[in-house]
Amino acid sequence: MTNNKYILDWVKEMADMTCPDKIVWIDGSEEQAEKLRAEACSTGEMIKLNQELLPGCYLHRTAINDVARVEGRTFICTPTKEEAGNINNWIEPSECYERLKKIYRGSMKGRTMYVIPYSMGIVGSDFAKYGIELTDSIYVVLNMLIMTRVGNDVLDAIGDSDNYIKGLHSKAQLDENNRYICHFPQDNTIWSVNSGYGGNVLLGKKCFALRIASYLGRKENWMAEHMLILGVEFPNGETKYVCAAFPSACGKTNLAMLIPPEVYRKKGIKTWTVGDDIAWLRIGKDGRLWAMNPENGFFGVAPGTNEKSNPNALHTCMKDTIFTNVCHNLDNNTVWWEGLDNNPPKNALNWKGEKWDYTKYDKADKINTSGAHPNSRFTAKAVNCPCLSKEFNNPAGVPVSAIIFGGRRAKTAPLVYQSTSWQNGTFVGSIMASETTAAASGAIGVVRRDPMAMRPFVGYNMGDYWQHWLDMGKIIPHAPKIFHVNWFRTDDNGNFIWPGFGDNLRVVDWILARCEGKVDADLTAIGYVPKPEDINIEGLDGIT
Ligand code: GTP
Ligand code: SPV
Ligand code: MN
């Protein structure tokens, strides 16, 4: 534990309000984690899966009304509305605290409060930032143990300072009308209540590593972005890194873990995953922009993940994984989701835990007819990823050659284009648009503006965020080049035109060649577009 008075006083204050039966400090040990898993299985909160086929794997189902981030219930509570801007929901901080205190009061009665000290980034390193999450959910504890670095060494690193993010989470009654995900950037505080789902409750992720961190980054001249980090290793042994910002469920995990097409593999080109969701970007001593992944695991979209689309993700989640809201195959006590294979289980429970009849599947009504929820997820350890970069644990991260923006656009946006400068690239990011997905509650497939894929995650005024991008451009001596891609254009029959997945490396290859000035391009009104012959389509069927 700790003698830190700030921490002890705060834990006491929160416990006095929420009234848990007991308080348990999470120490990061395997023994403690195993006890919690056993407890969660004994209450039905988790189901232990077939340990021969899926060692260390569990299934969890959330409440039916609680399956995605809730942007309408997410608030940035700055002293003035102006600071939060006109895209974020805002509540005045003292009013918000008062409103939420009423909901938290006594909400942990009969439950345990877990105290999770965690680090975003390598514990003790220059760029790590620390948080403590208080929660009444074992599921949250077990997910945080995978997604972040947890344990007593975090308390040691915090020492006697009050420099840590104070996160409070209670499932309370899972009442969607009183669900709140609230951020108080000036107080280093996050309060989340009445949800048990992913980004609403794993407070190190979107709440801290994007919303609070983006606020801190603006003050401290760095950036927190919704970006994957991918390394491409060339036969000469050199590895180049790109960061890509795509909105939720638009392909970050897939690009981060891609397997090169055969023609590239034959040449000896390899790809490595540094991160799949969040990048913290800082200016290095060499004047380049460096990206580090503050997370320690992947909270990835399950549907669509298969041996062909993303074998690396599939292998990553074959052990030590928590599956959330997927389909439960009762014949062999394993899991299934749409797009895993063409053999839906005949004896299975759907994501709601009801007997599931795969013959009733209706694409137009996935929520009610699919086996797995469209936003079902796997929480898997980074160390289990076959293509994890050897730089994954480098506290400084990796130097970035290119930043790639991209959305899910059936029409309009071309496969790839390059901005003409950092300023123009900032503009390209700012006008990003994408069809909405199941990752957030609300309509699906509607084109909406999602600047830099950060619309739901900027912890302050979007206008100030764009200014911060422009300001950063002025102080990065060797800034990355900025590109825009779209893997999701469809033909008149609604089929994807571009094969996507591993073949996206063909586009990244052009991007890296542009960064090195190795290939020419045509300047158009939107920026530089490739000459058709410069995108390598060798080995691609049907594309001319
Ligand atoms: P978050 O974790 O929500 O931030 O999402 P993400 O950006 O990591 O999305 P992910 O890679 O999990 O992809 C979401 C969905 O898009 C999956 O169903 C994928 O199968 C699909 N997808 C990913 N890449 C491609 C691609 O290149 N082409 C096509 N057609 N679909 C893709
Ligand atoms: C996203 O929605 O962008 C995610 C999943 O990565 S969540 O953690 O729920 O935000
Ligand atoms: Mn995400």
C-alpha cells in the first residue's frame, strides 16, 4: 500500500460517500488476480471458458442497455462552457459533483471497493502518467490488469505527490438515465457511474489517456491522439513508423496488426505493432515526433476478426483474454462472433445470454439477431501479440515518419492522398468524416464529422485543439508528413472496392516512399495523389 496522505484521504472520502463493505487494494499480483477471477465466476459475473482451447480466457456479458460508449452522457466539466467547446457536453463542475454525489451515495453498499493504482506508459519513465481507479466491478479490475500496468510499483512511483488522476467508478444500478462519464481536467478527476462497459469504465483508456491527456498535452506541448502505431521493417533492417487516426471500429487494430501481402513478405518486409488505439506524441531530442503507446493490452472489436482478416489479433486473444458480449458456444465452451468463420454454433447463447438460433440472423437487425454484439470485444495482453514490436516497452516510443487520417466512407473519399504541409494536414484531419459504428450508442452508418477521429475524445474546446495542432507544427523541427486514406469505398452493389486488411500495406508503402522523396505524385485540389502505377498491385486479383 502507500503512506501518501493525498491518496489515503481521497480513498477515504470516496469510501465515505459510496459506503462499500470493504476496500481491497490491487497489487498487480497473479495470486490476487486469480482469486478475483474465481470470485467473478462464482457470482456469474464471468464464465470460465474451455481452458484447453482457450487457456486463461473468460466471457463476460454486460447489461443489455450498456454495450458501448455513451457520447450523449459524456461530459467535460471545465469552469466555463467555452473551455469545453461546442462539441462536448458540459456541466459546471460544482453542479456536476453535487449531481453525481447523490447517485454515488451508498452505491457500493454490499460491494467491495477496489483501489487500482495504474500507469499509462512504463512505470517510472519520463513520459508515464499515473492514475488510481476506484471501482466496485471485478470485471473492471481484471480488464485494467490487462490494459494498463498495475501494482505497488505505481504507488512507489507516485511517492508522496498528489500528481495522479483520481478516477471513481461505480456500476451503481446501471441506470442508463443516470449514466454519467464526467471529466474534470482542472481537478485531474474522472467520475463514471451507472455503466459497466469498456470505454465508459476502464478509466485509463479514453477518459484518461485521451480526454484528460489531451488537455495536459496542450498545456505541456505534446499530443494525445486516437491513433495506432505501426512499424514497417525493410530488408535493410531499417524500421519506419506510422501513426494512424481512424474513428472507433474503423480499422486501427487491423492496420496495427496487419500481415504483409505475399509479394511484400517475399521481399523480406515485416510489420510490427506498437499500439492499436492510443498514441502519446512528443518531440524528441532529434527534432522528430515520437509516439508511445500508453496502454499494455488491446480492447479490440471481435466481429470480423478471423484467420484471414487479422490472424495476429486472433492469436493474441487465444489466451489470457476476457471476451465481452460475444456468442457462447455451449458444445465446447468456447466463443464465436460474426465473421470468425462460416460455422455458427448450433448450440449457443447469444450476447444477451439467450438461446441463439443462427438461422434467424438478419443483417438489418444485428443487435437482436446476431450471436455476438456488433461492438463485442476482446481484452488481450500486448505480450501475447505475435507481431508485438520490440520497441513496445521503450518508454520514449518510436519516431514517426507519417501521420495518417482516415474514415469509413462509402463514397467521396479516395484511397489515399497526401496533404501539402503540416498546416494543410491539420486541415485534412479537421474535416475528417466517417460513417458511425456500433462502438458508440446511437445510429449506425450515418456520415458525421469526426475531426482527427477525436470528436468523442478531446478533453477541451475543439477549436483550441486544432490551434494546438497548428502550434505543434511550428515547434516540431522534423514533422511527420500527413496523409488521408479510405479503405471503405464501395461499388454500386455495396461491395468494398479495395481489398483492405493486409493489402493496406501497399498504401502505407507509398506513404513511406513519399516521406523519403522516393516517389513522385500529382498535385490536385485536395493534395498529392499517387500516380496509378506507383501503388504496388502485384499479386492483387481483379484490381487494375
Ligand atoms: P476501436 O477499438 O473502436 O477504436 O476500433 P479500431 O479502429 O481498432 O477498429 P478495428 O480494427 O477493430 O476494425 C473494426 C471493423 O472494421 C472490423 O469489423 C474490421 O473487420 C473492419 N475493418 C478493419 N480494417 C478493414 C479494411 O481494411 N477493410 C474493410 N473492409 N474492413 C476493415
Ligand atoms: C473506441 O470506441 O474507440 C474503443 C472502444 O476503442 S472503447 O474503449 O469502448 O472506447
Ligand atoms: Mn478506440
